[in-house]
Amino acid sequence: MGVTALLSIGELASRTGLPVRTIRFYSDCGVVPPADRTEAGYRLYGPDAPARLGLVRTLRDLGLDLATIRRVLEREVSLKDVAAAHAAALDAQIRVLRVQKAVLQAVAHRGSDQQELEKMHRLAQLSDAERKRIVADFIDQTFAGLDIEPSFEARLRSAAPELPDDPSPEQVDAWIELAELVQDESFRASIRRMSEQHSAAREAAEELGGDVRAAATLVAEKAGAALAGGLAPDSAEAAAIVAEILPAFGEDVDRAQLADRVAAATDARAERYWQLLAIINGWPPVPTTVPAWEWFVAALRA
């Protein structure tokens, strides 16, 4: 190759817009090696050097390291394979950044301190499998050794938290609250008691008669309206509402026993569990009905 066809490092810098020190660095790394040297030892570059430097700059801007770039330029690996692998790595980084952003927004909303920030960050960084394992452990402990309605247990196990790749601050906040809730010993004990009551009723064939779903709808509607209207549970009007709801639970229902059963199965945290899952998974909102049930229990006992 004639000397006239070669470019000095200054000429190469002028053509590419890159500083001389950057080109020298790339040369020393073997990414853009000189094609020859002058008698005085100055580097000379071939006519392909500008294009090579342009590719190096583009790949560096995209985040590739120099070792990988050198392998691409030397045809040790294809640009297609490197681009695919790097895109996949960027996807993972983007997911992490999105979660970090949502955590910071949730912290700003909650006004969290340093300790809570660290806890939120740790919980938010859990993998999908780790999140599901936390909930599965809670369910295992709750139902261990009990005779539970299979369809209900299956529904509970299938309702796992699915935090999206790009969660909102509300979803991150809901996941953190859910993780704290299912690891709370008092909540676990409460749900365990409910499960034991349910199991005992199944074994003794003493479950409530009637249409339980219809009864729940009546309580939510009628007791909820009474509560919203400020109606006292021990009033004559409340007694009439109870009389209207009772047949849905079956014939000859003992009010005291029904009140005890409903009270034992009424825990606002259990309802909150489903509300949090709905937020995390993007399901329709779960309405709040516990206050209506509490009013109904009070009216039964009145």
C-alpha cells in the first residue's frame, strides 16, 4: 500500500471528528490498529479507518465494551449476534431501572425514611419466582393439614402477584404492602383461624345453608346502605333489614351462631389482601365490604 493512500492520525481525527487522544487509545486497544508507521514512528491508517472508527463510536454509544467491539471488527462474532445479546441485556437493565423509578416515586409519595427505603428496594428487586414463593409460603402455612374447599384453595394459589416489567408507583407500593402483610404473624394467625373454622364446618357438615354468594350480595347492598345512611344496628329499621337478609343464609338460622361465624371470618386485612393483588395484577378494583359485614354482625347481636 502506498504511503500516499494512508492517513496520519491528525487527518483521521479531522475526518471523523474524534480527538487524537481517543484514536490513539483505540489504536492501543487494538480496535483501530495503524496500517503502517512513518520512518519517525508516527502511526498511519488505511482508507477503511474512518468507517471503522464510525462503527466503533456507534457501538460504544450503544454501550458495547471495547473487547466485544474488537471481536466484531475481527469477525470473531457476528454483529447480529452481538446486537441481539446486547439488546437482551438492555431489556433486563431497563426492567431494573423501571422498578427503581417506581420505588423512588413510591418513596416520595409515602415520605419514607432510609430504613423503609432499603426495605422497599429489597422487596421490589425480588424476582417473579421469589414474589410468588413468599405468597405460596403464606398459603402453605395457612392451609396445612386442613380440609379446605378445593376450588377456593386453587383460586387462592392461582392468584399470585404478577408485578409488570414497568410497574407504577401504586403497584410497587401495593406489592410491598402485600409482602409485609403475608409475613405478618398476626395476619397469618387470623387467616389460620378462619381456615380452621372452615375446615371444622366441612368435617362436621355444618356449613351454612342457602346461597352464600347471594347472602354476601345482600349484606353488601343492604347492610352497606344502612351503614352509609347512619342507621344504628340496634334500631327497629336494622332489625327489618336483618330479617330481609337472613333467609339467604338458609332456614332456621341461629342468629348468635351466625354472628359468631361471620365475626370470626371478618378481617379487613383479608379483604385488603385481595385489593392489593388487584392493584398489582391490574385487575378490577375489589370493593370494601367489611364495614357492611361488621354492621350486620352488630345488628344480628342486637
